[in-house]
Amino acid sequence: MIEVHELTKRYRRVLAVDRLSFSAVPGRVTGFLGPNGAGKTTTLKMIAGLVKPTSGEASISGVKYRDIPDPVRHVGMVLESTAAHPARSGRANMMVCATSIGTGYDRVDELLGMVGLTEHAGRKVGAYSLGMRQRLTLAMALLGDPAVLILDEPGNGLDPEGIAWLRNFLKWLAGQGKTVLVSSHQLSEMSQLADDVVIVSAGHEVVSGPLDQVIKGSGLAEIRFRTPEPERLAQVMQEAGATVRMDGPGTVLVGGLAPEQAGSLVAAGRIVIYEMVAAGGLEETFLALTGHSGQAALS
């Protein structure tokens, strides 16, 4: 478990992180989100003991990182993709790390297979693509089989297939009971990956909590229906307490209900629909809460 309490970092006149508090718990993926300059990387480095806080504290399983005995067996970190030596092969880099922490070489081959680098293990890391280096760095972070993972933009450089692989892999790790804290600006991906989110802006928390509750609490989550019976659908939804608005001929936007509830009402009312899709989500919530209005602010 990761706990951050009133964490603050000031660089002379720049307040990078401002009294930030949140937690990341075992068995769940926590997405750490914010525009550029929001203080995400600084926060992760303070959790990892690489940057000294001005005030406040961060702990892992109740202990500050610097006080954890044999920390690589408790915490795995990917804060940059340049940890591996470019003149050594991927396997050689892994073996050096394994030797330094006292892990057997069988773990090296196991992890290279897990991250999809078995065929490239003998190549020098300098010839790796950015996505391959990201995979290797993740494998190195997992050598000690840590219970906590702290990852800063782990999807950078991955192609769509790699991003899908990373999503499933991190979900699997969380399913093993690990605490997974991931910073990212890829909102569409985080909406599929994260169980919980922490959204920050200008160094302070804007909102945090389970992803579905954060989206629902923003008031922006809606379901778009296309139907030949818009008036009847609108009436049924309003009677169930939902907010309803028309969005063109035959299109109804419904807010305040879970998809399961709305779908059950449609079925019970025998209402014909052509389409039922989520019309609001993490991206809309993020942009509204942080005051940013474009993808450029996220990259």
C-alpha cells in the first residue's frame, strides 16, 4: 500500500506539489493523472525517496522508502526507460540486476518471457526501440517480485498491441494482490486500465477515488441512445430519476443511471434501440476538472 499525506515540494518560487494526499491499495491499479507540469513525476520521485519533500510524507506499507530493508524486493519502479546499459544485451542487463539483488537467473528468463522479449534478449539494448526498453525496464523492476509497483508513463513508445499487452499485464499483476500506481497521459487507455484514479493539477489533488465514482460524480457520464422512440425512452428514463436531453433526431442522452440500469429499463419497456454507447468518460471528466481543453495539454 502507498500512502501520501500532505506531500509538498517547493523549488524556490515554484510550488511543484502542494499538500497532496492520496493512497494506492493492493489488488487495484491506481491511475495518477494530470497535465504536464502538474507534479506527477516529482510526486513519484518523492515516494521513491529520490526527491526530498519540503513537507509532508509518503510511505509504502507504513514505512518510508529509505527505511525499507532490501527495497527492491518490496518496491519495483519504472521512472525512466534508460536504466539498462545500452552496450549490454537485454539478458545481460537482467543478469547483472539479478546478481545484485540475489535473485536466480531462472527468474531472468521467466520475466523476459513475460514481457515478450525472449527473442530479443541477446540484442544490445542500444538497438532496442523505446517500447522494447520500456518492457525491459519493467522486467528489471519485477526481478525481486515486489508487492508494490510505481510506474511513470510505462506505455510510452508502445504500439497499440504493446499498449493492450501492458494493460492486461498490469491488471494481472494487480490481480495477484500487488499495489500498482501508474502515471499516464493516455486517458483512453487509463479508462480501461485503472480501478482508481487520482487527478492532479498545479500540484494539488482535484479529485480521487474509484474510477466509476469519479466519472459519475463529475456529472458528465451519460449514455447515448439512438432510437425510433425517443419520447417514450425519455419518459421511461425520467420516471427512473435520470436526467434526459435530446441530441438530435432520434438521439437521447441519459445521465444518472448505470448502463445496467438503463439497459434493463429499455428491455422492460420493450423500447427499440439502434445504439447504446457511453457518451461521457474519463477524458471529459479530466478536461472539465483540470480546466484543460485539448489533447495537447495532456501529452
